[in-house]
Amino acid sequence: MDYRQVVQERSSWGGCKLSDEKWCNAGTGYDVALEVTENINTDTLRSLRLQKQPYSEEHTQVLLRSYLSVLEYMIRGSDKAVDAAPAWSEHDLQVAVDAGKVPESKSKWPPTVSHQIDQVTQNNPDKIALKDGNGNVLTYAQMGNRIDTISKALIDAGTVQGMVVGVFQEPSADWICSLLAIFKAGAVYVPLDLRNSIPRLASIFKASRPSVIVTDITTDDKVDLIGAKFVIKLQLDSLDESTYQDSTEINHVKAGSLAVILFTSGSTGEPKGLMMTHTNLLSYAEVSSKTFTRADEDLVVLQQSPFTFDFSLDQTMAALTNGGYLYVVPASKRGDPDEISKVMVEESVTYTTATPSEYDLWLRYSTETLRQCNSWKYAFSGGEAMSYKLAREFGTLKLTNLHVFNGYGPAETTILSHRIDLKYADPDLPDPLPAGYPLPGFSVCIVDDKMRPVPLGVQGEIVLGGPCIVSGYLNMSESTRDKFLPDTFFGTSGTVYRSGDRGRLFLDGLLFCDGRLEGNTMIKLRGFRVELDEVEKTIVSHSAGALSHAVATVRGTEESRYLAAHVVFAPEFPEPDREGIMKSFRTTLPLPPYMRPSVFQVLPDIPRTTHLKIDRKAIQDIPVQTTQSEISKSLTASEQRLSELWHRGLPLDPGTLTHESDFFLIGGNSILLVKLQALLRQVLWTAPKLVTLMGSSTLGAMASILEDCGPVNAIHWDEEIKFPTDLQLETPLRAGGKSTDINVLLTGSSGYLGRHLLLSLLKDHRVARVHCLCRTLNDRQVVNDPGSKANIVQSDLTQHNLGIPKSTYSHLAAEVDVIIHCAANRSFWDRYEALKADNLDSTKELVKFVVSSGRAIPLHFLSSGAVAKYNSGLTPPADGGDGYQSEEERISIVNELMQIVKLFGYRPSFDGVGGFVDVVPVNEVVEAIHETALNSQTGEGLCILEHKAHQRAYVKSFAAVVESEDGLSKLPCIPILEWFGRAKKAGFSYFLASQDLILGSQLFSRR
């Protein structure tokens, strides 16, 4: 500040009077410079100057008006308290409040989301509403019937309005129907998703106290584990739908009543349940839909978020309140970017909601698949800050129709309060990214630490208002009073929510979120809200007096971020017992896995500030120490190699690893597991499915999985089909051939074609003996031998000498006259390297068998007609994608299959499956093979006999017939391949000559 003690109008110098002089301010390095110059006949001149680079002219004007407001306050009342002086001018404060105030839009929807879905159902009864990965496909009419059935069953079980009902199921279409049935019954929905740990679910159950729990066949036996032993259970698989089909259930839901109790990820030892009303849900769903609904486009929404996460409500409401359909990703594919991106392609998904961490996984590990998502139009993000780098990554997909929305809003605002359509390909994309503009009806104000508004552009706490603010926390009146305050900003009778976030607001309503306020212990970890002080309370409480203090800190960067716990033992707790209790914390803490500290560090005492408060900054600076990194000498070679990759992939040194070390308990998480999967593919050339790795999280179990997988190398077809040197003949084989007393060696006799062929051979008077090579003793039960001609020999065709004793091998080599090779591994999903042993190596072993006999025994080998495309000199793809062409698609003539559907009482799932099969009556194929084999002569060389199909059957046609019959379309369904396997065992009379299998929109297999 420069106060000039001269009078500008009467200055003198050297005895002379100065007038009309020009005053030049000195150039200084100060950010802010205030100059005051006195005058006699005019007002005193005040000048405020700010550095041009960090500040704008508007910043300068705001600060100057602030100075003048304080000056006027002091002049008008010398007895006023300095602390009460206004920090900012009233003009600037009013401009800021007005900029954040958004008028509520008048609703055009019915009173609740439930009523809106009823209306959509009535208008679109035949449109698809729900699909899931279990093969269930429901139209709006079918979904409405299922909702009515569950709603009536709930009411029959004693459910009344306002009663809490939990949903404890695997992700499926039934979960969505259960949620909407709870709404329709007037009850309150509480999700109990198994992606949370059992202790976590037990805490949620204890806090919410549901009167009824809706289960399915997979979770019914787990109810006792979460403390719900004496609660009424409604098991959906046991519901008799016919009991509830008499009338349509009325909608008991009321606007303004409690709809959902959602336990946020920030709730830990003391679960914090958000109480959302039907008014909250309707207000959000209606204003949100204005962002993406278009009359001329189909809406397909992906549901992959945990049901305990508020994004699951966004996904459900986005689809079903706007006439779209919701695809519920099954549990086996959740968290796996490869599987989810495939679903997006196959289902033509148009709408996704995910955290930036989840989008980062998709873009990092499934870019090529995402580039095929041509239907993808809306990618909504929220839950944590999106980075500038991630926004740019969307541009690499080259999806011209894709809109990427950044979003902001705590769960207390019912999902999101702000959105902005990012111009992610624009060179002028701002960094950091804005949080967004308020949705219609939301209001925002930035306040100081005394809850007073601040001007535009000034940083402060974000306070949010509007009809979507939830009514508070369940049974936590003190926390509710602290966070939910009467509205003194926007002129409404409602409440506002203190977010604890630091942000800035601009004139057009654009909000920037700059992180959390200092002193606030809530952080975001991979999209989940984690309250560090609650983690600390849980650790101390769980120690049962062993610990006096615990402080949690966040370590690492990006996806490698993890929690570290710094603990102090109570002085009286015995030292010999301390190591044991520290080890037990990793597995026994009642916290979800993503909230369990990855490392526990014992401190002699907790660092404190001069005010005797916990010094979190000092604790953050303490290096995390773990045991010296070494690999246990007791590990196997596979475990040692895998442990090296764990050390590379984990964000901290896991210390000594043992056979029982668990990936998720030493710093690993689902994101790092995806990274490990990519590392395995890169280093070991093998990569099991993510769900397989999740189910085998210990070092020993994961190493065993890798051993079973084997390496994935590029395939050199010239080497694969090269004639083995040990089969080169020095002398020609002896000619043979018999017309009676023929001994046949048959493989695959327990398979579909093999069973029919065996029965045909046994009835032939020319056949003396049929030697059936079966892999397991159980295969003997499949062989239907009406006489004594069949000889069952346990063998393994992939092993040396066919895996049979030497004496038996020699006996067969001397006796067999004809070999018919029907055995093959017909897995749709496996690649060449997985099928090679069963299919190629077994054939080589049979050729060796012929050579060892010294006789030219005719060998009849069955293969798919699809190998004919390689006769022109082409070779299969080097990545093994075609596998072996001996695969059979299990679809045939529609009329016969319809009879089998009625016989079984369940139907196949056609979800995502297309293509066709060429079929021929199995009796014709058997007769042709039978006669050719018995009449074959030695010395004929290679001879190819084609069995041409008579008819082509399309999957689409079969599906249309099944879906068109009410009695069949309502039957429970099972995976299509499993269904056709059972159909063939039931006597299906056709053989599949070739097929094209289409998954989604891509040709997956041609055989």
C-alpha cells in the first residue's frame, strides 16, 4: 500500500508551484498494489493494480469493490467490530448468488418414477425393456407382469407402506424388477450387493433393518451370513407366477415418501445411509433425461455399476423412464473391461455412466473393441474428477457421434447436480476440466468458512440446493444437522447441502471443483468415497482395546493409489501378541475390500501439531515401511515367476510372499488385477479371464491357473502340419482288408455321432468286435451295448501310446482292421492352442498306432466341412482364432426342436446369438460312415468323402417361433449351448454338417 502524503493539486518543487503534472506509478513486483493520493477540492484518489498474468480486469474490479465496502463500513460506524466488516461488496455477492440460482422447471411427468415407468409400459408393451447376461429378455409388458408378481408377493408377505425391503441377489433382470416392485408396493429399497464384503453387508443390514429380503437361488443360503436369519425371505425362483396373474397390482407409491436408503462408499464402520425420496428420484430423472433423449434414436443403457452405487439408479431410470432397454451385466463380467466392451458392441449400447477410473480401464485395455462401438452416443462420467488426459483419450476412439459428459454431484444430491458436454477433440479444451453447468432445478453457491457467499471466481465451499437434495442420513441426526441446512441463499423453503468440496463459480453458471477442503478427511479412491476418519475409527474399534490410535493416509498415484494405516498400540497391550493382531487386520476388518488399508505401520506415537492436534501432514511425510522384499524359497518355480510380476504390478513392496499370499490383501485391487492380466499376457504369453483370476487370488491358486493355461504364442502353420520324422517309413506297410470278422477301433463313442455309429456297428453281422477308447470310466455308462461285441478301453488319446498299457496297445495293434476317429474337443470359446492336444495330437497318435502295427489299417478321420476353405493354399489365422474346424453348432430343424422345448420345460437363451447351421439326418451320416469304413480297401491313399447337408436352419427363425408362443416364451431359459447339448442327448435326430456362429454383430466361428 502506498499512501501519498502530498496534495496532488498544490504540489511544489524547488520553490515553484506545480500543476497539470502527470503521475507515473512505479513498476513493482507486488501482486497487489493499493495507492492513495489526497486532493483538496476533489475526492481522494484510490488506485488498485494487480499483476496482469495471474489476474484479470474483473478480478481487479471485484477486489477494489471489496476494499471500498470495508472502507465505507468503517467510516459509517467507528464503534463497529472489525470482525463484522463485509469481506465483499453486496453487488458482487448478489451477482454470484444469481449466477448459481437455476429456476425449477415444471414437471411434465407423473408424480413418481414408478408411475412414469407404468406409463411407458402402457405405451410400449412390445418393446424390449430388460436384458441380462443370463439369457433373460423382457418386453415392457413382461417386465410389468414380473413387477406385479413380485409386488403382490411382497404385500402377501406382510409388506406395508414405508417398510424397508432389501434386495440380496446376483445382478440380473430380476434385480431390476425387484427394485421397481418394492417401489410399487410403497416400500423402501435397500440394495445388498455381493460386490461388497459380507461384513460390510452385515453392517448395512444392521443399520437399515429390512423386514423382508428378496433373494434368488444363488443368494438364498447366504442370508444368515449378513445377520438376517429371522427376516422374512422372498425367494424369486420359487414364486408361482400363476398365483398372481389374476389382476394388475395397483401402484401404492406416494410422491414425497421415502424410496431408497443408499449406503455411500464413504460410510464404513458406521454406515451412512442416504434417504432418497420419490420426489428426489423423479426430479433428477426428468431433468437428466433432457440431456440425452432424442425422439429419433433407440436408447440402450449399460448397467454395470454396483447396485449400492447411485449410478445404478441413474442407469435404471435413464433406460426405463424413457422407453429404452437396460442391459444388466452379469456378475462374471463386471469389472472386466474386455467383457464389458464386448457387451457394448454386441448390444449396440448407446448410453453409459461410469467413473473416470472405470473409463480409464476401458480405454487402456479395450481400445480396439471400443472403436467398434458405433452406437455409443453418451458417456456420462462422475464420482471423481476427470483428468484432461482421460478426456483426450476418448478422441482416440474416432467415434464421431460420441458425446462425453463430465459430471459433478455428491450422492446427497441424488446422483449428479452438474454436467457439461466436453469438446474433448477441441484444441482449446480447458485444463483442469470444468465440473459442469447445473441441471435444471439445481442451485449452487460458493461460501466461506462462515457460510457467507463469495463473489464469482473466488474459491470456497460448494453448497448445493434444489428438489434433489436428499432428506438426510438414516438415524444420524447430528450428521444430518451439520450437512443439511435451511436454505438462506436461494429463497426456497427447502434445505441445502454442504458438500465439503472446494470450488469456483463463474457468471454463466459454470462450476469448477478444486478438490476437498483442508481438514476434511473424505477422499476419492478409484471412484469410491472414503472417509479416512471413519476407516480410522473402525480400525481402533475392531482392535478391541489393542490400539490407542490409527491414522489413514493415501499413498501412490493414479490407479496405484492405496491406503496405508499408521497405528499406535495401547501401552498395556502385550508386545508378543502385537504381530498376530496386525496380520489379522488384513482379513477381518469389517470394511469393503477397496477400503481396507494395504499396509499397516506401527508407530511409537502419533505426530501432533503445536495445538496438540493430529498432524496429518507430518504422518503423510512418513515413508511407508514394509518387510524386506524377498521371494520365499519354498515357492514353486511358477509361484516365484508370478510373485515377480506381483512385485512389478503392486503399488508398494508386498514383502515376503508365501503360497497363501492374497493379491487383494497386499495392495491389489480390481484395477490392478486388470493391469496384472495385461502383464501376464505380455511377459508369460498367457492371460486367464479376469473372473478366473479374481476367483484364484492367492499366489498358489493363481500360479496353478497359469500352469493350466499354458503359453499363447504365434502359430506357425508350416511347423504344425509338418510330417513327423518318426513316422517316415523305411519299408511299406503290409496290405490288409477283410470282409467279415472285422475288428473296429472307435473313438468318441460317448459323443453324439459316436453313440449312433456304435449302435450301427454292433448290429452289423460283419463286425466281430468294437474297441471303444474312452477317456473316463463314466463314459462306459453312455455306451449302450446291447450285446457283447463292445470292448471298453480306458485311454487318453493325447498321451503316448494312446494312454493305454503296452500289452493292450500291442494286442489292439495286431487285431484292429479299421479305425474310425470321431473324438474331438468341440469348445466354441477356446483357441487353437487349447484344442491342439485333443484334436491334432490325438490324430497323430492314431497314425503312430497304424505304423506300429506294420499293417496299412484304414483310418477314417471326421472333420468339419469348414476346413475346405483352407484347401486353396490359405492357412488359419496365426493367433489361433479359428481353433479347430471340428466344432458343431447345436441348432437343427425347428419343428423337432420345438417338441424338445416342450419336453424339457425350459428354453434356450438366444441373447446375442445369431447365424445358421446346415443339417443332415444323423442316420444318413452314420450309414455312410459305417459302409465306407467296412468296405474300405488298403492302398487307396487319401480319400475325402463329403456329407452334404439337406437343409439350413437359422437361429433367428427358431428364436422367433419360441418367442411367439406364450407358453414357451415364459419358460425359464438356460444358455443356448447347454440347451442343445441336452437336446442331442434326448434323441435329436439331425447331424450338423457346418455352421456360422454370430455373437452380437460379428462372425465368431465358422465350422
